[in-house]
Amino acid sequence: AKAIQEKNVYPHRLSRGGYQLLERKLIEEKRKASQEASQSDPSCVTSPPSPPSRHEKWKKARQSKKGDYTTVESRIVGQKI
């Protein structure tokens, strides 16, 4: 298992929840942002947030809570995306 893990160039920081939990968190963030925007402008109609795209999930999975990437290689790919 360690040999396989050492070959992983772009490790993610997801816990047991994996991408499913990350997707739920991103949708909740979008929902909160749209609710705050609708409170400031009552004429604004909010629709449910769209699911996050693959590149958004990939980048978030490889960032710490502060927004720093786990490896230099991940940062380079994240900037290209």
C-alpha cells in the first residue's frame, strides 16, 4: 500500500466522506451565498445551486482549510485549471 501511495503525485486531503461529503459542503456554501445575496435584494429570485464541477472538486480536495495546496505539483495543476 505504501508503494502505491508513494507514486501518487497529487494526493487529496479528503477524509472518510470523500468526494460526496466535499460536494455537499460546496453546494451548502453556494446555497448560503445565494441566500445572503437574496436578503440584500428582495426582488432577486434564487434557484437551487448547481452541483460543483469536476475541476472545483479536484482543486478543493487538494487544498488545506487555509487554501494551501498539499504539494507543489498539485498547486501547478490547480493554477492551470
